[in-house]
Amino acid sequence: VETNTDARLGLDKTLSSSMYKMLLAELPNTKIALTKSYNKKDWETLRDELHRFLGGISYCNVPQLQALTIEFQKSLKEQDNDPSDDFEALINEIDSLISIENKS
């Protein structure tokens, strides 16, 4: 059984590493876009941004960020639940990754 996520996805480690670096560089702008749409309650734009974001992070081996993004996406779809806790958790994870990038 193949356990190497990169190999299973058909990506080499160099490409995965490059995509991870691009993700980290883009996180501040993504955070701004998500927060702006969330604060305006522009759910359509927010869903589009989440969909784009999720597509990008699926190749970067960031399971916690991916799980939180999926969870927030679900809470938006269900609309009967308040998505604020899931949004806050997602933003906190983005902040953690931005902090890691700023230290390197």
C-alpha cells in the first residue's frame, strides 16, 4: 500500500514543495479575501473563494488546513448553523501558517 501522499497524487516532492511555498505566499491575500466576503455576508463569493482555495491546498499536504476549510464549507452549505466558529478556526489555522512562513 502506497502511503506517500505525493506519490499517490502523482506529484513529485519538488512540485509539492513549490506548491506549498506558493500557498504560503498567497495565504495573507486569501485571508483578506475570505474575511472581506465573510464580513459582508457575501456567501456566494465566499463559497467561490473557498472552492478555489480548497483546490489549491489539496496538493500541499496541509491536512489540518484542508479539514478546517472543508468543515467551514459544510457549515456554509447547511446555513441553519452559525458558521462563525468554523470560520474562526479556519482563520486561526491560516494565521498559524502565516506565522510559520514569517519565521523562515
